[in-house]
Amino acid sequence: MLRIIIAIAVMTLATQLTRFFPFLLFSRRKPPQWLLTGSRLIPGAVMMVLVVSSIPHNLNFTLPGTWIPLSGVAAVSILHLLFKHPLISIFGGTGIYMTLLHFFG
């Protein structure tokens, strides 16, 4: 039991240090431009990886397993172009995907 408590404490400390480190590092100086650019591009890159990994490999459009995920991808893309807000895109696309999956999947 003591080992579990120590492990939880060490994981908590490691997590908190990684969260506080950027604030400590850049509290007195401005972050470099490459870091600011990367932090701006990472959310889109993560969304792209999630979208590409959800596209089915078999493109037989008569099967629901093909057109339902593609409908979710289209919904995410359209919502993101309309609102430019990642949470709206993710939740809206997921809602449409889950609704289609429930009724047609």
C-alpha cells in the first residue's frame, strides 16, 4: 500500500513539474518564435491525425462502416470552417457520428 501511495505522489509531482516548468522558464523573458508557432499549429495537427486515423481503409460507400465515419469527418470539417472553434468542431462531429452510428450502424 505504501508503494502505491509513493508512486501516486511521484506521478503527481512529475505531472505538476511539467505543468509549471514553462511558466517558470518564461516568466521573465518572451518565448522564442518557433515555440509560439508550434503551440499555434499543434491543435490543428492533432485534429488532422485524429481525422485521418478515423477514415476507413475500405471505400465501399454502400456499407455504413464507410460513409458514417466520412460523414463525421465532413461534419467536423464544415463545423470548423463555419465556427473556427475546435470544441464545437469536435463535439458537433462526434455527435453527428454517434447519431448516425446509432441509427444506421
